[in-house]
Amino acid sequence: MKIDAAVAYAGQAEFALEQVELADPNLDEILVKIAGVGICHTDLFMRDMAGALFTHPAVFGHEGAGTVIAIGANVRKVAVGDEVAITFRSCGECRNCSVGPAAYCENFPALNMSGARTDGTRALSGSKGALEGNFFGQSSFASHCLAYESNVVKVAKGIPTQIAGPLGCAVQTGAGAVLNSLDAQSGSSIVIMGGGPVGLSAVMAAKLRGCETIVLVEPQAARREFAEAHGATHTIDPLALDDVKAALKQIVPTGLDFAFDTTGLESVIGPAIGALKINGAIGLVGLSHKDADVPVKINRLSGAGVRIIGIIEGDSNPDDFLPYLMEQYLAGNLPFDEMITTYPFAEINRAIADQAAGKCIKAVLLL
Ligand SMILES: [Zn+2]
Ligand SMILES: [Zn+2]
């Protein structure tokens, strides 16, 4: 079928809006008519890393949500007409999937980053031939996409489908880091580095968990204000200070229980590790454009028991965790919709520019 898609070309800073061809669903595939799709940093990272991680031209987008309009013969989990949020794909069969969380599926790269479907074919083609797709088992910067049983979750009643997509990446990553990976307990202290959608989801989750001290370190005033209105007990503008670690020590002199980094910057991660207490833990989710090293002295780990934890997708098992997040949203405990600004799909490049300029926190494109 003919669909509209935003195509990334090597060397081009902007996505090109084009009509492309999408294949019919295979036996294990679910055709979703996209209602809304979030823009996540990983889409832009992949757009800018042409060839290194993902061949171009390609269709990205991995926070899609919409309506199931066709299913392959082997699909049982959803039916035509169901509203779904789409997340990452996992195999359900490897050793890591069998013990969970599914975010560490051993086949994650093949299922989410290979550009191809299960059978190795390309589902998308443009005027000049096949396009790389199947990004996170969806490629939802498009009017329609093919998804799978492992990466669709039904949208709970009361949640607008258009904005449900970010639950499948940004919200689950930030909230999951606090609730699952770090398992921050009531009464604990946490610093969150970076107040983008992932960091602010972490702030909301820390409040939900009853953390006593919730600090956000973020240079943009609007994001600090959002955090203060959604659970942060303290905020720090890192550009106004010489020493973030000293500022954190002032807030919790004995050291923080937890830190959570969304920036992937060693200059940010270093002070956060420095501000942890004995046996404190830092979770890392930010990708490093330079593939930099983590700045830490060995004795900080072996002498103080400090723990550094790499986190994918908030240690989520989407079939359990997304319904939980939806429940918390409906109960008023996780107002992730307040982070969202919507744009027409055709304005994808303006939405990206606005997000980069701090004019919005989370851009969601409406189809
Ligand atoms: Zn697996
Ligand atoms: Zn993402």
C-alpha cells in the first residue's frame, strides 16, 4: 500500500516527506495506522549516524501508537480495531527473554536495528528502491507501520491513543529506571541529570515512589520549572555553578542514594557519581556521541561500593510495565501528557528544531 513516511538520507540534516510503498503484513505482522508518534533522541542519533549504525535511506520512529487495521494469520494478541502503543521488539525465546526483562533480549539488535523484517526482506520501498525500516520493529515516522506481537500493547480506555507512543520509549525508560532498575525506595534521595522527557519521567516516577529528595540538574529554566511542579524538591542550573557535585553535597551532605543520567556526557556523569553515598547507584541511559569512557576512580567502586548500571528501556517488560504506567497516568500519578506538544506530521523538521531549542519538551507528531 502507499503510505506517507519521513525518510532519512545520508548527509541530509532534515527528514524528507515522501510517499513510499509498505508491504502487506507477513504471518507474524500487525499493520497499524499511526495516530501519533513521539520524536526520541535515538531517532536523531540514528539519522546522524548514517552508515555507522543503520544504513540509509531509512525510516525511523519508535514511539508510535495507532489502530490495528490488519493482522497476519498467526497474530493472536490483538485484533483489527484495537488501539495500540508500540514499543521495542523482543524475541521471547532467548535466555535473557526467559528470565527478563525483555529489554535485554539477545536478539535486540536484529529485531530492532537491522533494517529488515524477520524473514530478511525490506517492507518499505521508495522511488529509488528498498528503504531500511523495521526500526524498533515499527519505523513509525509514517502513516502506517508493521509491528509484532512482542511490541504492541493495548492502550487503556481513557488514554488518547495519539499521545500513547512515548509510553513505549521515553516514559518507560525514565520511569522504569527509577522504579525497576534503581528501584528507588520511599524516603530515598535521587539526582536526575538532564530534564528532557526521560529525565522528567524519572522525576515523576521518583515522586510516585515517595522519594524524599528529588533533584533535577538541567540548564533550561522551563524544564526546571516543570520538574518543580511535578515532584522535584530541588533543581540546579549547572550553567550557573562551577561545581555541581558541591551543590549536590550541600543538599544531601551524606551523599545521595541514587543518580540517573540521561545525558551521556562524561562531564555530567562524573559529578553525579561523586555525589553518591557509600553503596549509592547511578543508572545510565544517555548515548554518548563520542562513545566516551565513564569517568570514575576504581576505588570509588571497590572502596565505596558505588554501582554503575547501564539501563535499556527502563528494564521494562512492556506487557506488564506499560499497563502499569497507563494505570498510574489514569490515577493522576504520571501526567506524562503535560510534557507533550503536538505537531502535524508534515512539520517533523520544525518539531525537531523546537525540541532542540527547548521550545517544547516532548514533540509528538499527529497523523
Ligand atoms: Zn529474546
Ligand atoms: Zn527512544
